[in-house]
Amino acid sequence: MINIKSFKKMKQKGEKIVMITAYDYPSGKFVQEAGADLILVGDSLGMVVLGYENTLDVTVSDMIHHCAAVRRGATDSFVVVDMPFMSYHLDLNETKKNAASLILKGKANAVKLEGGKPSRLEAIEAIVDCEIPVVAHLGLTPQSIHSFGGYVVQGKSKKTFEDILNQALKIEKAGAFMLVLEGIPEQLGKEISETISIPTIGIGAGRFTDGQVLVYHDILGMADIRPKFVKNYAKLSAEIPGYLEKFCKEVKEGKFPQIDNVYQPIDE
């Protein structure tokens, strides 16, 4: 079974790493069958599954519930689960308890947290000290949208470029085994990937990261908003309503169910 050492070997060989989000049993099952290298149960579920405005309302209980469902569908996959907003910000003991719950109850293989400030580095070290693998996340970190002033590309100035690069180095030293880079210039994604030894996974970070991740619903075209870095491989948002409308119409017209859809009496 794939493990954290597998991803580092893939980076060393120049083999691209594929990560896809999943949020429930069927999406976990489909992503595993597609052959993704690892699954991310992202707190983006707050927006794409639960209908929240952003990720900030997602709770640890939400993440445990959805991660456990993904695991039931993806029994053999390496699963990473997001630590939601304020679950690793206040107290290191609470941070470790929350990470442990996501592993033990959510059945994940690793947790992911956002940011590279000193307090986040301490959180990474504390979780790793519990023998729990950690994925870090830099750049456009969705839990920081209020301080960023929205979903704004990060690292465009010389100062912020250097800040993010330095944070990446510190994150590697803190013990994270993988780093997600989101919403940054391609050159920064390239430089970080070439500078640190742990694998980088890009989402809007250009062509030169060690791997790529996209949201399940974006890949399938189930969302109305499409950021620049997204590629829709299907357009289900345009197709699903039509299928549901056809079902409604057939019921109204008495065309469903037909003889093939009903149970017949059992022969004596």
C-alpha cells in the first residue's frame, strides 16, 4: 500500500503525483478506481457539499463524518484530511487531540493544515511528534480569506515571494512530508519544488510542482464558478438537471414505473 515514503520516491524519480478531493462514499470509490495516488478530504466540502459561503464554518465533526465515508469507499487509498479552521490555532494539546480524532475516527492516513507562521510550525511539530503524518499548505490558504481580503493570488511581490519560499523551507524542517501550494505564480511554485526535498502538490501553482490536485466537483463540472486554474473534464452541471427533469416528467405522465420496474407476484 502506498505510504509517505512512496511520494518522496515519486518526486525523486520525477513521477507526477495525482491528488483528487473526495467528500463521501461514492466520490471516494470513484477516485480510487480512477487511480489517483492520494485522496484529499478537503474542508472545501463546506462550500461544494454543505453550501456554506466559505470553509470557515466546517467543524472537526464534519471532517470526521465525511472522511470516514470516503474511507468506506476508498479502502486502499492514502487519505489526507483537512484540519478545519481553529482546530489547530489555540492550544497544542487541543491540536494534537483534534488531529488524533481525524485519524482514529475519520480513518485518515494524514492530516493537512494551512499556513507557515511560527504557530503553524509548532502545530506541525506537535502533530508529527504524535506519529501523525502532516501535509502543509501555503499560498492562497482558504481559511485566511478575511486577512487576505478574498481569494487573492499570493506571492506576487518580491517580499511575499520570499516569505512563502522561506515558509516552505521551515515547513520541511518542521516535519511535514508534503506541501500543497495554492494560488501562487508559476515561478514560485517551481522554485519551491526545486528547493525543498518533500513533494509539492499544486492547485493554481503552475506546471512545475511535483503533483496536482483539483476538486472533484470542478473536474466533473458540477460547480458554476470556475477559477482560472481549473479544467472541467465534464459539464455535469448542465446535464444533471435535464436527467432529473426527465424523471419528473415521466412520473407525471405515468411513463414511470414500467413493467420492468415493478415486482411481480411470486409463483406458488
